[in-house]
Amino acid sequence: MTVPADTPLDPAPERAASPSRGGMNSETQSIVVAMLGGLLVAITLSGRFTSYVKPGFAPLLLVGGGILVVVGLLSLVMAVRAESRAHRAGADPDHQNHGDHGIRHDGQAVGHPGAGGTDAHGHDHAHSRAPWLMLVPVLVLLLVAPPALGADSVSRTARSQALSGVDLVAADTPVSQRATMGGAAARANGGTAATGTGAAGGGMAFAPLPDGTNPDLGLQQVVLRALYDPTQQLATTPVTVTGFIAPAGDGFSGGWSIARMVINCCAADANPMQIHLEGTAPAPENTWVSAVVTTVPGTGSAANNYVPTVTLVSLTTVLQPADPYEH
């Protein structure tokens, strides 16, 4: 039988182009997955995860991050083993008898493995390095903490601080005329619905204040108590709040505010809570302060997004808390 001159004596089976060429190969995918899992574990153990989600998500983040690390490492081991087996199975037994990798049996030149591309044996020697750029945001999140939302976010996202579907308690409303207010909304925000008569008068009842002089209270609790506490306890009992200085906001002709962002689920849904103070701000916007205040009854209204005014007893500048958000 005559063999055509242009037919290779030892034809190598054609191989499909490697799917990893110009893209992300299995090893890279596995490493990225493992690093993403490691990122979740690292920011959770360091406490930085509260800049993104509520503290209650910590167990889920640790479990999810751990699973990603294990899956990534196992996938990497499997990918390396598979590639090693493929190389052994695809080895050419006659390959060692040819000194020149670039000469085929018919004398025609073929791609050299050192020149990039896929050689005569089907090995892909050109892998794109672009997928590794996906690791840049992972490293940024791991090494650089994002700044907390501040005064500019307050200006952009400020809205009514009143609870939806819950009537306000007017400071001058007689106890006997105060209607019972929504228990579900009250309990969701640290209070309970009082259904009987007496000092609470059927309004929203709150837990007792912490012991001590000028006890610390979350800014959200100060706002809710100013709007919904029938006893208006904070009008006569000073409390300490921590937040950052922000503009007064809509409905005020002057003054400034102490604000703090409140996370319901994650930072993407953070809403500002504010209290208004008269006069000139003692420091620039976004300066964190610890202030002792008493509330002024009846000052929060629809005209100012239900931002109550407070009387300042004392104020001290402080460093930003480790967790800048309320939850």
C-alpha cells in the first residue's frame, strides 16, 4: 500500500483546544474559591464583618467560609491529579527518539512547547493570567477595611423615623385617651405593647433604662422613646448616646444632628437615625461624639421626618467604635 507523501507516519490524534486557554483553568478556579472562603472566615473572626451584615450572621459566615475553603482545596487536589494523569496518558512513546521537538515525521515544523500555544501533542502552553485579577478585590477586602457610612449617607437616605402603622404619642395627650399601639412593631424595636391602664396609659412600654448615671442608650432607642414613650422618661433622665455629627436635615432652619446608621440586614439597607440639636456643631461632620442628652417632648413631627430635638448636657469627641453601626 502506498502512503501519500504528505501523510505523517506517526499521526498524533487531534485534540480539542483546551477549554482553559484564555480563561480560568480548574486550578485557578479552585484557588479563587478557597481564597473567597478564607476571606469570609478572616473578616468574621476579626469582627470586620459587622461593616457588611448583622452580628447574628457570624455563624453562617464561618460555616459558609469553611465550606468554600474545603471545596476549593479538594477541587485543587483533584484538578492537579487529573492533569497529572492526562499528561502521563498522553505521553508519546516515540517522543524520546526525536531530538527535535519542532520537526514532525514528514519533516514539517510544528509548534514548539516553549513558543506558546498548543503543540503537536495537544498540550496547551499558553494560559491567560487575566483570571488572577479576580483575586485583587479579595485581597483588597482582606487587607483594607471599608469606611463606615457617614454624614453624606444621612443626607442621601434620610427618611421618616416614625414606625410604619404606629401612631405617635402626643406629649400632652391625657393618659386615659392614649390608644394601645401596635405590639409587633413595638417588640421589634425593644419595647412591648401595654394593653392595660396605669402609668404607661396604653402606649408603647419600654424596658427599664440601664442602671447608673447617664446610662448608655442606642440612638435608635432614644428616637423611639422620644416618639413613643407615653411617660417621656428621657425628658427628665439624661442618657448617653454615641454617633457622628451630621447636618440638621429637612424641616430645620438651623442646628445640627447626631446620627448613626442602623442595619436591619446588611449595610446595603442601612438607614440613618438622628436627633437634632440647636446651635452650631462643635466639630466637623463625621466626627464621632459621645453626648449626654435629654429629649424635648413633642418636637418630632412629619415636617422634620420625626427627628426629635434634644437638649445637650455634655459632649466629648471619641474614636469611631469598632462596630460603627447599630443593629
